[in-house]
Amino acid sequence: MQTSYTRAEKSVGLFVIGSEYISIVPGASNAPKIPVGGMIPSIEKKSISYIFKEFEVEKTAMLAVRTIQEIADLMILVKDPHGPLMTTLANIEKTSTHLLQITGRIGQGQGALGSLVASRVTG
């Protein structure tokens, strides 16, 4: 039977409001034995406000809110039909359509380059 312990903790459960438990942590095998009727040293229970402070819940929530706002602002820019993304995509589409027309004419032997290519193919 274990009779040496390093500490006892009374903690508030994070996921079930109001739930508490006691955690008794065994000591090292060479730690002094607790005498019969002796007391196990304990640590003060952590309050919800202490846990929020320890995990910087407020700071983390503010960062999350700011990030969500930045994403929302970015989505407005992305959806704007006259914004930078849509304008760039429209320009790429126009350029690719134009290149298809040019290469089609060259393939049909039209223009100086088309005549050159056609003469080499039949030549």
C-alpha cells in the first residue's frame, strides 16, 4: 500500500460546470512515509477565473475574433467583381482566349508565321 504522496489537489472540472475532484499524486518510492493519521500536503483548488487567466482565454478569444474579422474582410475583397482577384482572373481569361485565336490562325497557315509553319509542314 502506498503511504508516501507528494501532494493532493482539489480541482474544478473544466467540462462539467460545478464538478470537482481530488487528485492524489503518489510520491517517490524513497519519499518518507506518511504516519497513520498524518496529513497529505495539498494545493489550493484553482478557480475558473484562475484557469481562464492561466490559459489566457480572453487573449485567445480576442485573437480568434480578430482573425475571423480579417477573413471576413478578405472574403469581401475576393467576392468583389471589380476587385483585384476578379480583375486578374478576367485578364487571364482574355489573354488565354487571345492566345487560342492566335495559335488557331497560325495552325491554319494565316499570317507570316502561319505561312512559315505551313510551308515547313508541307515542304
